[in-house]
Amino acid sequence: MWERIRQIIRKELIEVFRDRKLRTTLLFPPLMQLLIYGYTVNMDIEHGLIAWMDLDRTPASRDLLASFQGSPRFRVVATPDSEDEVQRLLDAGDAQAVVRVLPEFERRILRGEPAPVQVLVDGSDSNTGSLLSSYISSVIATYSGKVMAEQQNMRILSQSATATPNVSAPNLVARPRVWFNPDLKSRNYFIPGVVVNIIMIVTLALTAQAIVREKELGTMEQLLVTPVRPVEIILGKTLPFAALGLADVILVVSAAQLIFQTPLRGSLLLLLASSVLFLLTTLGAGLFISTISRTQQQAMLSTFFFTAPAFMLSGFAFPIRNMPLPVQYLTYLDPLRYFMDIVRSIFLKGSGASLLWENMVALLVYGVAILGLSVLRFRKRLD
């Protein structure tokens, strides 16, 4: 049995490395997709374009402007003087937000009264608008804290001069500390997900054409007259692509660390072990597609109908907790969801098997079920 499987594996590897298109599919597309996704899928705002409208024109308002100019997240691109100019900037997209300092800004601060600052944000891109609004609010809050500290110091000095005893209110300062992704870089969150999607697409596409290629080349008849059983054919066609899939995992993970400096805080061996479980599902699904397709074009089209829903339900771009409840339950049928969680946890959190075993068991169950279905579907005869 094992000798027959070894010969099928040898045959598959010879076909893969002899075919120039298959060789390039294994090497260049994963790297190109990593580069494209890594550089384009970035939700951070590094240079937000803001317009500054100062209706107070006092030292206090200019001090607040200096806070924005000193932040690397913002670039002041205009100083409009009228409401029409503000509307034109937002309509044309020349500014993503407008900060309006209202009249009597400094006077209200000196009196200890609330001094609101109006912020107009372009909400056509909801994610960018939300992040930009949060960044602007953070700068204003920092400036407000600085002003309050200065006023409190002046109050303390005046009380010391008059020798009037006073019990000051406690000064509460929040000092947040971010775990796992201290710089809050969205690239560190998305690139592990990119690794998952690349491995799925490459291995699924290759195995989906495994048996179909035999039919189109006319070599299926040669397999039919051999004593090789269906299970052996399935294993012989699965194991080579599993090894090539693991090689792609190492290639893409190494490139992610070298090019994007994405941290890998967990165990590489655990990542490879989890990848083996995930490859059972993708290779099994690819072989199943291959058994029900008559041409390679049909096989490629069928892989699209598998990868698109799996991608949307995996939590790669859209948090699962934000989906409607019925869709959240549907995500449990998606193997990609479990592997996505495993890879991100290993990359960012350094999680071990004690925390990830449930996801690994789910991948094992799906992998065995899909491979078993592929074996049952395969018939050692031409349809």
C-alpha cells in the first residue's frame, strides 16, 4: 500500500515541478499577494488632512493649533475663513476634517467654563472618519488635560501665597497600556490573516485541478488499470500538496517578518502543526471539487464559490461579533474562522496549545470529514 502511495506522490511531484505554470503558482503568487495585501490593507491614518478654522484668534487657540501641527498624525492643509470654504473643502475631498475653534474660546478657559471645539468629519468613509474623529478627540483631550494642570498649579501657588488651607480634589490620570499590539498597527492584525488566505487559495486551487488534470490529459485510464485503490489515490494526491502547502507557510511567514517586521510571538512548530490541520480541510475541499468537475475551468470556478464565502465569514476584515446573530452561528461552519483565530493568536499573543486546542480540534474534525467525503465521492472509473 505505502509503495503504491509513494509512487503516486512521486508522479505528482514530477508533474508539479515539470510544469512551469505550477512552479510559478507555488512561489510567486503567495509572495505577490503578501506584498499587495501587506502594503494596501492598512487601516491606520498616518497623515490626516485637516482644515483649521479659528474664530477666536487668541494665544489659547494658537496653542491648540500647535498641538495638531506637532502631531505626526495630522497635516493642516487649509485655514478657511468662511462656511462656504469649509463646505467646498469637504465636498472636494481636500480635507478629511475641519476643526472649528468657536469665539470666546480663551475667555471660557480662563473662567473655567466649558470651551467646546467643533469638529466636522467627512463620513463618506466611515472607518476613516471614525478613526480621524478619535485621533482629533485625543489631541483635544490632551490639550484639555494640560490646561487643567496649569490652572491647578496656578491655584496651588495662589493658595500658598495667601496661606489659606485647602484640600485639593484628587487628580485622576488614565494611563492605558495596550497589550499584544502596543503601536496599534492594523498591519500587524491583518498580515496574519493574509497568510491564512494565501495558503487557502494556493492549496485549494492546486488540488482542485489534481484529478481533473488526469481526465483532460487522458492519464486517468492508466490509473484505472492499476491495482491502486481510491483511498491510495486520494492520499497520493493530497500528501504532495500538503508538503508544498507547509513550504508556502514557511515562505510567507518568513517574508512577513523580513519585509513587514510582523511579530511572531508564539511557537513556529505549533503554527506548522495547526497548518497541517487546516491543510486537511483545504486539500480535502480541493479534491472534492476536483471529483465533481469535468474541466479545469469548472474546477477553478468552483473554488471561487468556496473561497468567497469562507473569506467573508472568517473574521479577516469584519469582526464576527458585529455580524447578525444568525450569521455568527453560520461562521462556525467555516474552517477558515478557526485557523484565522489560531494564526492571529500565535502571531500577536504568543498563545499555546492549551488555549488553542478547541480550534485545533474543530479543524481536525472538519479536515477528517471533508477528506472522508472526498474519498467516498471519488470513483475509480470515468464518469
